[in-house]
Amino acid sequence: MSSNKMIEAKSISKHYERKIALSSLSFSINRGETVALIGPSGAGKTTLLNSIAGLLTLEHGDLLIDNMSITSYRKGTVFAKKVGVIRQQFDLIGPLAVIHNVLAGKLADWGFMKSLFSLLIPQEKAAAIQALERVGLPDKAYEITSTLSGGEQQRVAMARLMVQNPEIILADEPVASLDPARADDILAMLTNIVLERKQTMIASLHSVEYARKYFSRIIALKNGELFFDLPTENVTDELLADLYQLKERG
């Protein structure tokens, strides 16, 4: 019988020169959970997400993705079906039409030649159009991506993730560059899509308000260490004040 754990960190550590980015961090995230990752700047949030994305090598400990050590995955199709990433910079190619950016979610499946041919004649268009409809951009498929607003570009990035369809979504400050109204809209849409598809998501956020509103569990990091890991309803204002050191000085 397979375990319900999708992400499991076992005493993982990462250093940058003399700075400790992650220090003996241990936790597990179950299939279908939506987890907000919070903490002060420099707490280790992006380092943790990049480690789960396979972009960084850890010095100590082990990181399991769906019960397999991340080091045992070969980058490519298998890992792309496990883990997908969405960032505040969107990671889109501005001069390309929207449909090509959405279909980039298929690159790991297609290989070089089909990917190249798709730049001339978009392949599997139906999947891209369906994803664009879900994120509210059905009429933007052939517009140049760089002409879209920030909120629209983040929706394109979400549509690309839908086409990729990974089991785990890592969202690194996905709404940091958006105004509050658009940020609310994007987070509502993103969390709804994740729940519909029974995916697992961990998102780093500056906003505690968004963490409380859209996520069922909150993991807090401070100085690369686990500060707390609690169901959202158990996260008190006092804990948050300690995390961000918001105490009045006498």
C-alpha cells in the first residue's frame, strides 16, 4: 500500500558560504494538502522550494517526492509529472504567442523535434484552449504574451501548469508582483484548480492574510529552521508576532 506522503523532508540542510539557508529541517506534506510557507525575508522559503523542485543540491538529509529520494529521479518526463513550479516572474517567453507559452507545459512529454514543430504549428491545441478557458483567457490564445497585464500573464502560467498537470505544485511568491485585488483573484483561482485536480501545493507567501484565507496548513520558517507547523486555524496572532518579531520595545 502506497503512503499518502507526497513530500517528506528528513533533516535537510543547505548552506551558502557562511550562511545557513536550511538547518536540519523535517516535515511531511500529504497528498492533496495545500500548505502556505511563511516567514521573514531570508528565512529559507525559496531555498526550500528550489530544493523540492530539484534545482539545488542539499548537503545533508534526504528529500522524498512521492516516497522516492529526489536524487533518484531523472530530470525529464517523470519528474515533470511529479513537480511543477509557478513563480512571481511568471517564467514566460514574452515575444511568443500565449498558446506557445501554455503548450510549454508539454515540452517534457514531446521531446525536441515535436516541440520545435509546435512553434510553427501548435500541437495539441485543444488542451491549451481548454486550460485558457479555465483561467478566464479563452480569447487570448494568439496574442503576444508580453502585451498582457501582470495578472493575465500569471493566468497564462497557471494554464501552462494545467497542461503539464504535475502532482505537486510549488508556488514561489506567485502574487508578489500583483496588486491586492488581482492577487486575491489569482490565489482563489489557483487554489480552486489545485483542489479540483486533487493536486498537492506548497506556496511561499509574504502575506499572512492570504495564507490564512486560502490554505489549510501553515509552515513557518525562521533562520532556516522550522518555527511552527500547524493547521491554519491554530495559528495565533501571538505566534505570528514572535515569527516576525513584532513585539513592542520598552
